[in-house]
Amino acid sequence: MIQYFAHPSAVIDDDCEIGEGTRIWHFSHIMSGCRIGRGCNIGQNVVISRQVILGDNVKVQNNVSIYTGVICEDDVFLGPSMVFTNVINPRSAIIRKDAYLKTVVRKGASIGANATIVCGNEIGNYAMIGAGAVITRQVPAYALFYGNPARQKGWVSEYGHKLLFDEDGIAECPESKEKYRLFDNIVEKIE
């Protein structure tokens, strides 16, 4: 029994696993062997390739292609027209399907519109990647990255606000009032 919504123009191959409450919109293609969690929203003109894994509550905006080798954990946001790669040195005449590199987007991370994520990198928990950024290296949890090539410009809370740390390395999210600690260039939420 199908427990998700798919627009009639969407193409869903056999052998896909799609969670309850997920919505798949116009002209999207879900390829065989991928797993999509519960409560996801797959926008218009999205391609999700074989063996891609999306956790629960992942939001994929319009015109995103998620290639083999990508794993997105729960609560990830993928902005409009952002791009994943899966081969470092692609050539049309050379088949490199055995050279796909794994890219992991950890829980709660957000990737802005038109950003490019070069394969083989990990985006940490709750990290925020700015619109148009080109990620060429690992991104720590709670880090704010933007630019081309992207560089770290600060830290953000789980609510997406820039954190301003005091001399003791403590910051408070202005919206949630949750506190964070910065120590040895690592941010963690104080429980």
C-alpha cells in the first residue's frame, strides 16, 4: 500500500523505498535502489539516483540532482538548484562508476541555493552552507561556510542563527535561547 504522494508526472522506478507522508512533485525521477525516509518533500524536477539515502524530514527544493554516493541524514535542507558531484575527475569517454565518492550530509544541515558540494566531503550536523558556495573540504558541525571556494565564516545554532561567543567560549541562540560552547575549534550544544 502506497503511503506517500507522487504527482502524476513523477517517475518512480521499481525497488525504491519511500517513507510514509513523503511528497514527490512534478517531473521528478526517483531511481531504483534509493531510500527516502518519512515526511520528506521532493520538489519539482528532482532526480534521486540509485543507492541514494535520504533520512526523515529531508526537504529537497526544485532542480536538485542527488547522485549515487550521497547520504543525507534526518532534517536536511537542500536549496534550489544546489549540486552534488560524485566523481572527482569526470570524462565523458571514461566510465568511472566504480570511482563514485561518498558524500554525507549530517542531521539538520542546510545547503543554500546553487551551492556545489564536491564529492568525498562531509557536511557536519547543523552546518549551514551559503547560497552559491563551493564546498571543497570537510565542514564541521555547526559551521557556517560560504564563498567560492567556501571558507568558514562563523558558527550557527540549530535554529540557523549566527553564534557570537563570549570570552568564555559560550554563546546563546537568540531564538531558542539554547547555549553552545566553543572549545578547541569544536562547537557543542550545552544540555
